[in-house]
Amino acid sequence: MKIPKELVNGWIIVLGIGLYFLVMELLGLADIYLLRVFNVLFIFYGTNRTLKANFIEGKKSLGSNGMSALLTAIIGVFLSVVALISYSYFKGGDEYIATLSKTFLFGGEPSIMTYSISLLFEGFSSAVIVTFILMLLWDTRYRSDKHSVKV
């Protein structure tokens, strides 16, 4: 049984984001919000791997490749949020989330689930944006109706 590339690359996104945040925490840089923004690079990497694999396999339909790329990014984001929930409970629950939320969007004291749901929506938004950007970059390599029209 072959594991779908979307799932494999989704796990690569999760591992990349997880290791990135663990290294940031070990170095004492976890409270710097601007460094947290760079996790989108792992979403770009995993999603681009899916598009590259599709291209190599000869799959050149813009629509199906877009769905494959979006599925990869969403799997990566969803599993990353699940990993954050698990890690948060391991590190002390809501007290740990309170240390993260000081430099995030929240006022007050969000719970683990409030924080995670907000990150999930943010992550899904970034997954859509990353997919659109990568599809624009890969657009010239895929055969679509606009490229095959003869004027």
C-alpha cells in the first residue's frame, strides 16, 4: 500500500514546524512573535513537494493539482495544531498557553482550545494563500485551457 504524497508531505510540514518551535523554545526565542511567522516556510516546502511530485508523475491538470496542494497544506496545518494541543497539555495546559498568548492576538487568558481553534483558522487561511501562490508559480508548467487556445 502506497501512502499518498499529500499525507507524507503533510507530515513533513508537521515535523518541520514542530522541530522549528522546539529549537526556538530551547534557544529561549519562543516569545519572539516575528520568528513564529516563519513557520509558513514549512507549509511552502511541503506543498511545493506535492506539486513537484505531481508534475514529475505527469499530472498537469491545474484543478486537481490545486486540490492536491491544498489538501497537503491543510493536513500539515491540522496535524500541527493537534501536536500543539498535545504538547500544551504536556507542558502544563492553560498555564503554558498563557505564556504563548502574551505575544499573540489574544487579550485575557485563552484556553488551549480557544488558542488552538484560532490557530487552526489562521493556519487554514495561510494554507489557502500558500496554495494560490504556488499554483501561480507552477501555472506555466501545467497545461490548461488558456495555454492551449490558438489565436
